[in-house]
Amino acid sequence: MAPLKLGMVGGGRGAFIGAVHRKAAVLDGDFTLVAGALSSTPEKSKASGRDLGLADERNYGSWEEMLDRELARPEGERIDVLSIVTPNHLHFPVAYAFAEAGFNVVCDKPMVTTSDEAARLVEVVEKTGVTFAVTYNYTGYPLVKQARQMVREGRLGELRKVVVTYHQGWLATKLEDEGVKQAVWRADPDQAGIAGAMGDIGSHAENLVATVTGLEPSHLCADLTTFVPGRALDDDGNLLLRFRGGAKGVLVCSQISTGEENNLSIRVYGTKGGLSWHQETPNQLLYRPLGSPAQRLTPGQPYLADAAQKFVRIPSGHPEGFIEAFANIYRSVAATIRAKRDGGDEPLQNDFPTVHDGARGVRFIETTVASSQSEKKWLELSP
């Protein structure tokens, strides 16, 4: 099958996540990058596009120019998917405009910065029928999919408790004052939105819980802190969660945990057993059945569920990691688009976080911030 044509907004010179998306999108041969508006000014955008070898006629100075000129191309020559890898404040205008015009979209997280924007984006995606993915990339790991399947099969029994923690240390000092690009926009409310660590990595933690357990939080109690003096947004967060059905949870996210790198982990406990997975050792899933020895599950083994096996690329014992997890989302997006076009049954379709997951994540962030600022700590989360 011919690769799908990919366009990108953001991700130019000096950007971290744009390069990750580009590598992931092409890993399985499903996409070719053919167009882009890669930076905040026309000059930077076109310089970045030249770096990547984009043809001059599709190396755009702005996303608005890209939208207009792609729409002017014959339908079969337009981009098939737009990837959005800008700072958060640009997610909504770009995603809404392209989705409304009928383009499929892959958007980095958090999807948008307000629940009003999220609702409008859900509405336009449902109206146009485009495929829309949000890159909560940790859901792409094979053993996260294995954990989800084991919960669905009832192997943990009735869920009682979930503990998810995400510790980083890179913002333990005020890097935004030193001009570090990744810190500057994340610490700026005008670009990042109302939350700092909670919006950046807490959103990943929330989505990991929802993906693995299927639990829906009903209430939360939050304590957000800004430890670094002069920083405008939170850099540490601690939450208690109550889930519909009676389970309880703890969510911790921090970007001032000195010495930590990217320490995301989830533990799920039920009446029949428990599971634990750590992102820094992503090729191990620990399963602790009640009354039996603990089991260490690894990718590529015949005992894994089909839901995990179909996302394993290499033989067991060979580590799969961060870019491959992103690539699994892009694989599923490609499969979904092709299945819609061809009317076929593609087993990978729709196995990615959707616009609805993105909208739920935005509501979660807003409620967390409201709880932290309120004297009434337990706030209800709307379904």
C-alpha cells in the first residue's frame, strides 16, 4: 500500500516532540512527510522545511497558508493526515480548522486548553467523520495493551485501587529563565494553559489509568504546588480519586523530583490480583495473582493476548521503546483511515486515544486546578 501523505504543523528547528512524531510516523512505512508549516514565523518555518527536504511548493510559512493551499490541490493530492506538534495554545485553532475542512488529525496532548474548545472539537469531528487521534503515546506500549486486556478479561477481579505516579526532575530549577525552549512555553500560561506539570505529564497519568482500567473518576481532591519561586504554573501535583463503582485511586505528578528522569508507573489492584508497569522498564509487566507467585510478562511471548501481540515488532528480549509506542498510534491511525476508505475490516483500527479521550483529559485538568484552588476539596467530575 502506498504511504499516506502526512503534513505537520510545528516541530521545526530545536523542537523535541516533532522529531519524535516524524520518526514514529514513518517507522512502518505508513506515512511520508510531504508538507509542513513547522515554526512560528515564515522564515523559521521554511528553513525547517528545507532541513527536512520538503518541496518548496509544500514548505509553508504558516498553518493558514498550508490549509488554503492544500485545499486548493486536487483531492487525491492533498495531505491525508495533519500532525499537530505545537505548544498547547495552538492545538485548538489548527485542529478545528483542519478537521472542519475534512482533514484527518493527529494532535499532541493535551488536546486543547479549555473544555469549551474540547466540546467544539468533538462536535466538528463527529460532524465531519474525520479520524482524530491524541498522542497519549504511553498507551502504545504492547504491555500497556496487555494490561488493559487482562483487566477486561477479569483476571484482576473487581478493581479496588489504582496508583499512578509520574516523576520528572528536569524543572527542579527555573530553566524557563535560561531560555530553554521546552521549559519556556510549558511555564507560560498563555501557551501551556491553566496547568503546568498537571497539564504536561498529569494528563498522561490520567489517560494511562483510563486506558488500562476503564474506570471513570467521579470525584477528585487535588493539591497543586509551585515549588520553584517565580514560576507561573504548578510543578507538582497530588490527587486522591474516587471512581464510579467504588474503586479508589492516587495520582502523583511532579517535575521537580530531583534526580528523576521519566519515571511513569501504574499499579492496579483487584480482588483476584494486581498489575504493575513502569515506563522506564516498559518491556516488563508484573502480574500478581491472588495466592500464586508473581509473574513477569514480556513482549513477543506466545502467552500475550492478541491485543498486545499485534503491536510487537521484534523478537522477545529485544527492547521496544518510546518511538515504537508513538509509532503504534500512527499505525492504528493509518489502519483506521484505510479501513474507512476501503470498507475493509482492519484489526488495528481505532486502537488509539480519540478526540473523546482528549476532551475527558481537558475536563480532568480543569477540575484538578479548580479543586486545588477551592476550599471544598472534593469536586465532582462530569461524565
